[in-house]
Amino acid sequence: MEINHPSLLAEKEKTSAALSSVFAAVVLTIFKIIVGLATNSLGILAEAAHSGLDLVAALVTLIAVRISDRPADPEHHYGHGKVENFSALVETLLLLATCVWIIYESLQRLFFKPAEIDPSFWAFLVMVVSILVDYSRSRILYKAAKKHNSQALEADALHFRTDIWSSAVVIMGLIAVRFSQAIPSWVFLKKADAVAALVVAGIVVYVSIELGIRTVQGLLDHAPQHLAEHIETSVEAIPGISDCHHVRVRTSGPGLFVDLHIYVDPNQSLKDAHLLAKKAAEVVRHLAPKADVIVHAEPNPEENLAKEQSEPKS
């Protein structure tokens, strides 16, 4: 059966992107474990652990996008979109935890217990395949995240983009080990992978904190910057609306909720006031497509006062 409803299409596309991420994480984790054990490469085994963490993150994302698309119900009047914000926060914390582990291991290899890496053909192959797969799935996830305004998919895409960086670091380490084996005077290159890992960890921490801030803002109903002011200006430009005030905006996952008050002529019919409220909602949806908008039409107090002053006193 063909699915034509926009919300069902969005759910299908988001779920498909999340499922592809789970499948890729399973394949890469198993591949890295096998090659890591065969080559006795600590770096690749570490990458296998990283991919295992990715698998957990991908499963969290899959569950989140399935739940967040559920419609509002008697217990959740604004829907389930906050699940995506929470999922993105969980993935951010997982990324930061991974960075702490990378930094710890890098410092251990630099100063305390240098690790021997076997730069075999299979070691290079598994890391190259990992980069290709991670690049492909991060593009798919970013595309779906941008299209459906999904923080959960964005966090998942970021997670796998960091995998590209970490895999590239392992390859650099393997190349450095090859050089150190070929040129004994370049023995210091054995530590190149640990230094590069520290740099990557720093980049990931910075990006993760930025994503974490946006995620927490979503959980705390932080209004998109300047959107309320743009709504007021645009709605007040509608003929028949003398003022727009008490504009409130909140996000919930990919959803956006807006409510506002407008002043209209108190002497016009209820039907005309309703049409003005409808025009105001259309203007808001032009600024914020797919927004859930509630407009409260109120009689203009200045016109009421003018009418009272013009009426003859008995």
C-alpha cells in the first residue's frame, strides 16, 4: 500500500534512516572485533568498542524517532516530540563519555604504557571500509535530520561523523607505525596516533557541547531566536489587526507550537474576527512551516474606550 500522508511519509523516512544506521553499526562492530583479534591491534579493538557504543546510540535514535511521531493523546497534549530532544541529549552524553575514554587512552599511550600496533593489510582495510560506511550513513542521517528537523537523527549523524575522524586517526597511527618500523630513527612516530586522537577528541568535545546546548534548550522550551519578534511584525501588518502581543513559541522535537493574541475591531462580526485570526495563523505558518498555531482574537481596548466616550451619558 502506498503511503501518501505527509506525517506517515516523514515517519517512514526517519525510521528508514535510523534502521540503516543500526544495520551499519552491527556490521562494523563485528568486522572490527574479528580483525582486531586477528591482528592484536589495540587501536582497532578500541574502534570496535566505539562502534559498539554507536550501535547503542543508533538503537536509542531508532526508538526515539518511532515514539516522537506518535500523535497527541490524553496524556501528552503536545505530542511526543520531546523524546527526540531527550534522545539527542543521551547521544551527546555518550559522545562526551567516548571522548573521556579516548583522552585517557591517549595519555596512557603517550606517557605510561605505549601500545604496539600491527599495521597489517586487514587493519588498513577494516578502517577504510569503516570510513566509507560511516560517511554514507552520516550523509543519509544528516539529510533526513535537516528535512524533518530531527535532533535525534542529527545527533546520530554527528556520532557517525566523529567515527570518520577517529578511524582516520587510527589509519594515521598505522601509517606512522609503518614508518617507525622502516626508519628506526623515526621511533617517535609510534606516538603519532595518540597525539592525533587527542586533537580529534578536542574537536568532538566542542561539537558535542554545541549540540548539547541546543538539546537542553529544546527540553527547556527555549524559543527560537527572533522568531517571536518576526511574528509580531508580520501579523501586525495584516489589515484589520491593530496589535499582536503575548507571542509564545516553544519547540517539541521536530514540532513547533505558537500561540499569540491579536486586537481586532470589537464592532465587527464574529465571522470577520475569525477570518482575521485565520489570516494571522497563515502568516505564522509562512514564517514557520508546519507550526501548530493558536490565535486569540480580542476586542481592541482603545476602540472600546473611544466608543464609551462617544456615547451620550444618561
